[in-house]
Amino acid sequence: MRPTGKPKDPRFSSGPTKKRPGWSSQSLNIASLGRSHRSSYCLERIHHLTGLMRHLLEIPENYQIAIIPGSCSAAMETALWSFLGPRPVDIVTFDVFGDLWAYDILHELKLQNTHILEAPVGHLPDLSKVHPAHDLVFTWNGTAAGVVIPHADWLHPHREGLVLCDAISAVFAMSFPWEKMDAVAFSWQKGLGGEAAHGMLVLSPKAIERLNTYTPPWPIPRIFRLTKEGKFSQNIFQGYTINTPSMLCIEDCIDALSWGMSLGGLPTLIARSRYNLQVVEEWVAETPWIEFLAHDPRTRSSTSICLRFIEAPDDWELPKAIAALLEKEGVAFDILGHTSSVPHLRLWGGPTIEPSDMKALLPWITWAHKEVT
Ligand SMILES: Cc1ncc(COP(=O)(O)O)c(C=O)c1O
């Protein structure tokens, strides 16, 4: 039967993701537009953003926060280029972005003493093999495979190596063990439904110590440089961004952070995302032809919810046809899975998605499945 109700908002893309409920360009403060980002007014807005970010994400007081050009990708590259080299590096990879970081470490930085811990799509590598004396590079939530690291118990609390984490599709939607992290990269275009192109880099005191005591052997482009004359550039972490940010994007991010705070902060955002996953889990449990890509239920991501068709696990035609039909019906936009992965549908379940919309979408997938098979 063709369902009667549709999701109020058909946007289920995994990035840029849907904006917060009730978002309007009219609600953005535009007083900073056309002003120098170094003016005291704009600096105050940048501080407001980083302050809200610290508060909402519960980032420890002794960690430093910077806005970095080039979104999460450049924030992560900044970390790789700035910190790696003095110790062996463990690279944990279980989806496309982990593979990209591994490639750059092996083939761009050309580091020799590396250990790759990898897993096939839908699985996590054996995390007990991570060595506490090595630096570690990994992604917390694999956006392209729907697999998430469920906890940080495997990370030694007093490890000697640094922990560099791509947390883009985890923060704002999952509890995150900041105290075990040293350099964390993310951007605004996932959990917050914010604009693209600006990255965040959050550093622990241990990471800053590395910047003060280690200079990589390779040249570091200015856009990735966190030091001045071999010492940590505090300015970058005090609102003096490396280059010119978009004040419009900053205002949009402040709007999203304020929304998160107004709901009650991180616990509410996490609960919204968890509820989206729960809604899908209930539907999958009663639908015989679909399953999660994540093999172990504890590793199911609540943001990038990846589902594959049991009857055609290697065939892109089925998810393609369903995604196209639902887009045509105005029910769901951009739900075809990431092409680097195995064939699947991917539903974004982050906190800006209304669980009522997720609920409304699922009978449409059942309907579309019948229509195209
Ligand atoms: C796990 C992961 N890392 C990094 C990125 C890149 O993010 P950005 O486009 O903000 O650089 C993405 C984007 O989807 C991602 O899913």
C-alpha cells in the first residue's frame, strides 16, 4: 500500500545534513557581515562560537579549540602533518575516510613505521592491537559504512602516543571521550546541519606539548601550520583564524549550537539521534529483506544508518532504484549509500532529523521496495 503521510522534510543526506528544525536565514545575526574578521565585534562572535562549542560538546577546559580552513578534511590533515613522525603510528581504518588518512600517512608523508589495523565493510578491526606507545589515527564513526566505535575502553588511559581522531559524524550525536583524545577534527556540516568549508580542531595539553617539542621534517603549508618559530601558535586558538572565515557560516553555526543548548544540550541531541536509530531498528526487525551493514549491533551508528538488501547485497541497482523513486516522490533526498562502500541505502539520523520524519520515511522504503522488485 502506498503510504499516505510523508516526512515533513525529505532531507536525509549524510552531509551537508538537514538544518535544525525551524531554521530560517532570517534568524541569523548578520551584523558581522561585511566587517573584518579581526574586528573586535567579529572576534567576539568567533569566541561566542567556540565557547558554545565547548559548552555543548563538554570539551574539557584545558583543551584548545580552533576554526581551521578546509572543513574536517583539512583539520584532520593539519593534525597528521603537524603531529606525526616521532613515534610509530597505528592507523585504524574501517571505511573510506580511514583509508584516505592511511593513504596520506603512507604515501604523502611517507612514514615508515606504521601499523594498519583494518576491517572489511561492516566490521571493526581488533582494537586490542592498538599500542599505547604509538601515535594513533582513526575515525570514530565511519560515515560510509554505518559502523561506529562503541566505547573507548580499548584506549589506555595513560598512553604515551597521541590520539588523532576524525570525529565528524560522531560529535553532537554521541557521547565522546574527550579526555582520551589529543587532536580531534570535525566540521559543522554533519551533526549540526551547519555550513561546509570550516573545520574544527580541538587539542589536548599533550598535543600542544608535541607542537612545542617536535618539528616535522617536511615543509608545512601555512594553511596547516599550528606553530610559529617552533612553538604552538596560541593565537589561532584564540579566534585569530589562519585565514578569512565566512562570518555568515559562523553565524549559522552559532544558530545551530544555540538550538542544541536550547533543547537541553548534548544529552538531548544524543537522545534524538539514538531515537532515530531505534525507529529504524524496530522497522528492520520486522522487515525480512533488509539488514544493517554494521555486523555487530553495538557498532550500529545512530547518525549514518546504513542498510542493505539481503536479496541483492552486491547489486547497486536496487538501492539506486529505490533512492531515485523516493526522491521523485519528494519523500527522501540523497539516501543512496556512499559508492566507496558495498551497495546500500544510507539514512542520516543525526539530531537535526525529526524522529517523526524518520518514522514517516520507513513505510515508503517498504512501498518502494515492492514497486521496484
Ligand atoms: C568520516 C568522515 N571524515 C571526513 C569527512 C570530510 O568532511 P569535510 O567535507 O567536512 O571535510 C567526511 C565527510 O563525509 C566523513 O564522513
